[in-house]
Amino acid sequence: MTCLPSPPGARRALYGSLLQQPGAESPDFADQVDDILAQLAGTYRSAEGVAAHAVPGEGAEVELWGLGGSGGQSARVAGERGLPFAANYHVSPSTVLEAAEAYREAAPTSCSPRSGPAAESATGDRGPHARRALRWGETRAGHDRQALRRAWRWR
């Protein structure tokens, strides 16, 4: 894509469109992720060809992760782009396996995607207190720990 000279006011309009949601409409999530990746890479251009640079983010060696609670768009977008993915077990324990599967299915075979659950942890100052807190968490979540462990192994 060619970077065109900026007409007067174009940069201000570009930054306004990047930072504001006109009419409270959210842009497509996949497009937003692509925009973030392009800004980090220093290759972002608006539809009109105007460049935008994320300072100090451009060129930073950061690893963008997807986070999702189901087999929805977050899992698919992260998988399609080969991004690491964390399934938010702490928000939706009953759909974490669905999220892992959707991520795997969307990931290209040419990449080595990474994933794992984002989960609550339970602690206590003594062994019995910690075990009691962990049992409460397992009961509350109603999950099968063995199924969860299997879900995060690549086949």
C-alpha cells in the first residue's frame, strides 16, 4: 500500500476515528486486532492511506495474546493469526474447553500456536486452609480437572 501525503486535517480525523466510536458502534474485532498488529509493526495505514504511528509501541517486542471465554470470535481471531490464546476459565469455566477447541481449529497448520487457561488461584496460610479454598473453587466451577488438562495438550 502506498502512503499518500496527508491533506490538511487528515491526521486529526484519522486519530479521532482510531480513538472514538462514532454512534457507539464497535468496529469488527478482527479488524481491531489487525490494526493493533499493524501499529506495533509500523505498517498501519487508514483506508485513505494515511499512516499512524504508535509511540512508543511501534517496534516494541511485545507479544499480543487473545483472551476469550468461549469458542467465539476471540478464539477464532487469535487462532487465525497464530497468536497465543488464554481461555478465561475464571469467567466461564463451562466453556473453556469449547474455547480451546475453537482456537485449535482456527490455527493454521503452519504455526505452533500456544494456549492455556486464565484461571483463579486459591491460597491459604496453612495447608488445610488452602485445600479448603481449592475444594470450594472446584465445586463452584464444577469442572473435570482431567478433561481440562487434556484440553491444553496439543494432539
